[in-house]
Amino acid sequence: MGPRAHQEVVTQITYAILSGAFQPEERLPNIDVLAKLMNVSKPVVGEALKVLSSANIVRTQRGINGGLTVGSNRIPDDILAVTAPLQHLGVRDVVEARKPIEIQLCLLAAQRATAEDFAAMQACIDGLLDNRNGDLALRLRFDQLFHYAIGRAARSAALALYQHQILEHLFISMRQYFADIEDVDDVARMHTLTMEAIRRRDIAEIVRVVEAHLAPLEESVGSHTPDNP
């Protein structure tokens, strides 16, 4: 890895936290393990941890009972701006790619989801409704966490990574849409319909609901957002 290697480590750790692989207050692997997992040196991991610690995403404690702990899953915009992939693509391209990935993840989740996965999906729906009038960043996180829960339920690491890249791109580039246009109650309703279609393993309904859920954003982007050159 080059001189920006620590940014790649920041990206990977951020993804693990945002996708729910590690929850707030949960311990992360130690520096030695992280270096081996990511095939980088310990100093590179150390630089990444400095960035994450400064934003309270990760807490570092020394001593026998020390280690690395997730401080928060609310990633500041300045960190996302550095780590967000697909920055070279236009919003239309990203939105267009989202539908087939979301549909395939839902179809795989219908085959592989456990009771624990469905409980996680429901918790995200409940969290979204509980924060319908609250902080925008928190509301958006519960919205996205539902999709991350489906990604985990699908048990497809590659597709879940593509999903993450798309979600984080949209989180940054379409913030105004989510703030002013998207209706929270409608989103929660569509999430519930999606979850129930997955639970029933109803392929046709999964496709129908996902298409209906993503249609407003697709229409908004198609009407108002020119492609980047």
C-alpha cells in the first residue's frame, strides 16, 4: 500500500462498524490482528486509529484491560468524505446500480436469513420510527442500517460491500433529498413490506417492493440531478 494506506484501513474499519459487524461498546481486534487481516504494517493501523479516535469512532485504552472499542457508529461527514468510494461516479450511475444489488441481496436473504436477522431488521424499523422527528443523521443511519441488516442476512460479502459503497455515496451526495423529500413513515412501511416479503420468500413481491421503494429516489435523480462528466 502507498502513502495513503491508512485511509484504506479507516475505510475498512468504518465499513465494519457501519454495516453492524461491530456495535458501539464492542471490542475490536487488537492492532496486531488488524494489521494481519488487512495486510498492512502496525504503524499504518496506528495512523488509521488516530483518525478514528479523533472522531470518537474508536476508543483506545492501554493496560491489561485495554484495547480497541467502538465508540460510535455515527461517522462524521469529514470522515465519510475521505473514505466514501465511488466518488468519481455520477449520482445517476450509482442510483441505477443500486436496484439490482438490493434485489439480489433480498433474494439471498430470503434463502439465508435467521430469526436474529429478522429481529435486527425490525429493530432498525423501530429505531427509524422512534427518530422520525429527531436528528437527521441518526434517522438516516436507521434507514441505512435496515439495508445493512439485509446485506448481513444475505451472507454475501461481495454484494454487501457493493451495497455499502452505494449507500455511503448516497448518504453524502443526496442528503438534501433525504432531509426534505423522503417521508419517514413511508420508508418504514416499505421496509416492513420488504422484510415480510423476505420472510415469506416471495420472489415476485420482493422485486415489486424493492422497485417501489427505490422509485422515488430514482425519479428525483432523473428529474433534477445531471450526471457528472
